[in-house]
Amino acid sequence: MKPLNYAILKYFTRIKEACTEDVIEALKGEYGKFKALNKDDVLNSLMTAEANGLLEEARVELDQAGALKIYYRAHQEGKDTINKYIKD
């Protein structure tokens, strides 16, 4: 089993875009018992990956409750870097 942050990054190499809720839903089967699989910690991981040039913001929207949802995606260079250092 990969560390959670690695799993989050690898997830973005297989999808078009995702928000924190999408990431949590996708990983809860394998990582559901991890304390860090929550909205705040996943968002922190995504923002760190963005700051390091691995992900970029794709779009933003408001959910039904009026909360901001930020969608991220891995551009090709980011995917290549993630796949180079994190093997399946």
C-alpha cells in the first residue's frame, strides 16, 4: 500500500480532474481508515502538489451549500513526473 499522498497523486494520473470530495470517494475503499483522508488534509495535499508544479487548478464552482469546490488536474508534465517517481 502506497502512502496516502502518493495515492492521491497517482489518482490524478488516471482522471481528467477532481475535487477533494472526488478524491476522498475514490480512495475511501483502500484508505478509509486513514485519519488524513478528510477534506482539510486532502485539500492541503492538493494545494501542496499545485505549489510544487504537479497539479493545476482546472475550475471552481459552488456546491449546493454555497461552499467553494476547487477542481484540480495533472497536466502532462505533472503526470510524467508523478509516474517517474511513484510506480504502480
